[in-house]
Amino acid sequence: MKRTLQKIAFFFEMRSFGVCSWWAAKLGIQTNKVRLGFIYATCIGLGSPLIPYLIMAWILEHKHYFGFKRSKRASIWEL
């Protein structure tokens, strides 16, 4: 039983924390603050922020389907 719970926790750590790190990179703040914000919002909102969080995790996992890739340009003249 304990091993199963560890596998579940590891799965969520590897998959779902990408959302927090992505938001932290976009906002320029620490990842821990974003995680705490989601935890507090989930407690205050009775679990409702968990649904957009899971949607964002799914989108980040499958972003290659949405065309979020940006090609880096070598110089300004390649506009």
C-alpha cells in the first residue's frame, strides 16, 4: 500500500509541478510561491482551482498539438 502511494505521489510530482514552474518562469517569481498560491486557492475555493490547474497541466503536456513552438531567429533581419 505504501509503495502504491509513493508511485502516485511521484507521478503527480513529475507531471503536475510543470504548471507551477511554467507560471513562475512567466511571472518571474519563485516556484514555491506559485505552488503555495495554488494550494491556498484550492483550500479557499473548495477545490475549484484544481480543475483549471489540471487543464493547464494537460495543455502543457500536449503543447505540441497547439502550435506553441516559437522558432528562434538568428537576427533581427529575419523577420
